[in-house]
Amino acid sequence: MTGNAELNSNSEIVDFAIGEAQAVRVFMIGGLNSKTLVKDAKEDLYSRYPLKKGQAYANVVVDFRTAFFIVVDVTTATVSADIVNLDTTTVSADFQNVFTNSMGQAESYLYADLWVQPGDSVLLYSAGKTEKVKVREILWEKKVSVLTADNRLIRIRTEKLYSDKPNRSYSGIPYKVGDFVKYTVKVADQMYTEVTAIVKGINPKGMLIAFGTDIAEVDPDEVFIIE
């Protein structure tokens, strides 16, 4: 996958940056997946070729190659880019955006099958409470960064995020947002009571339900729908 910036005549390519990451598998077992490899390769590029003032990355290329041996295979992810000295009349952010967008395209391709995507508005569950947040960036397949209503940028595991869209559905989750269900709550030692709850959010692994002033994370088999 490539990304190319249109440099003007006053811009100068001064160096070539490259970052790599490898995953080794023995008998097809173990190793990092391709999504993590791209992240590691990008971080390797950043650390080996830090930018100076007035510089930017351009002409980005993301490549994969795999070498096969008798019992071992080695996959290498490579991220490469030209380092450009910018014309002082050019806004450096414009060039850096090319690198960011190119990496974003690569990562969007890798994470295209993830249930949550940048720009999505979802519920975040933490410490028994929920708040509405907006997904900013996919960090890896189980972690994203989100922006809260009071402009805090936090990193959170995707299992703590829930869609609150009524028409959203996932395989293995037989309920939708807005469904009423029965749920058994422990009220004292060896004492339980059944309550009526409403589904507030779902994700591919579980659900958020609300009953009274309480909110709980539950598995689908912990509740049953009201006929």
C-alpha cells in the first residue's frame, strides 16, 4: 500500500526512513498478527528516524513479505517514507497529513472488519456508569482511543464499548437495544430476586442492561427475553 505527496519545487528529500517488525511462527503457531506488525513497524520508523523542525514524512509505502522455512515462517512488515525538508512557505501539517492519512488507509484496511470504527458514537461503560464517547483511533483490534463529552482523550478496550443503536445486531447476541429482559440479581447472601431490565447497549461479546438506577454488563445467557 502506498501514499504519495505532491512536493513542490522548493521541497527537498533529504533522507529515506524505514521501520520494520517481524513475527515468527513455528509449525504455524504463535507470532504477531498483521495488524500489530504495522503498528510496531511504524513505531520503529518513528524511533529510528525522528523528524527535525521543518521536516515531514512523505511518499509512504507499507509492505509485507513472508519467508518460509522447514518448520518456521517469518513475516516482516515494512513501513518506509521519504524525509522531506519543507519549503518555509509551505504549511508542514499539509505534508504530515499525507503520512498520517496513508497510515490511516493501511490501518483502516487491516481493521475494516472490527465492529467499531473511527467516528462512531458509542457507550463507554466504566465503574458502573456509562457515558457517550466518540471513537478517534483504532490502536489495535482490542483497544481504541475515544473522546469524551468533556474532551478527554482516553484509551479503552473495545469490550468496554457498546453500540446503543436500536437496529444494530451481532451474531451470538439474540437481543437488540430497547428489548426488555428478565435478570436475576443477588440482594443478600443466598438471596436473589428477578428484575425487569432494558437492554441499553450491545457489542459482539455481551450487553449492557439497566434496571432501576443500576447498570450491569451481562452475557446473553444471563438474561431471558420477556414474551
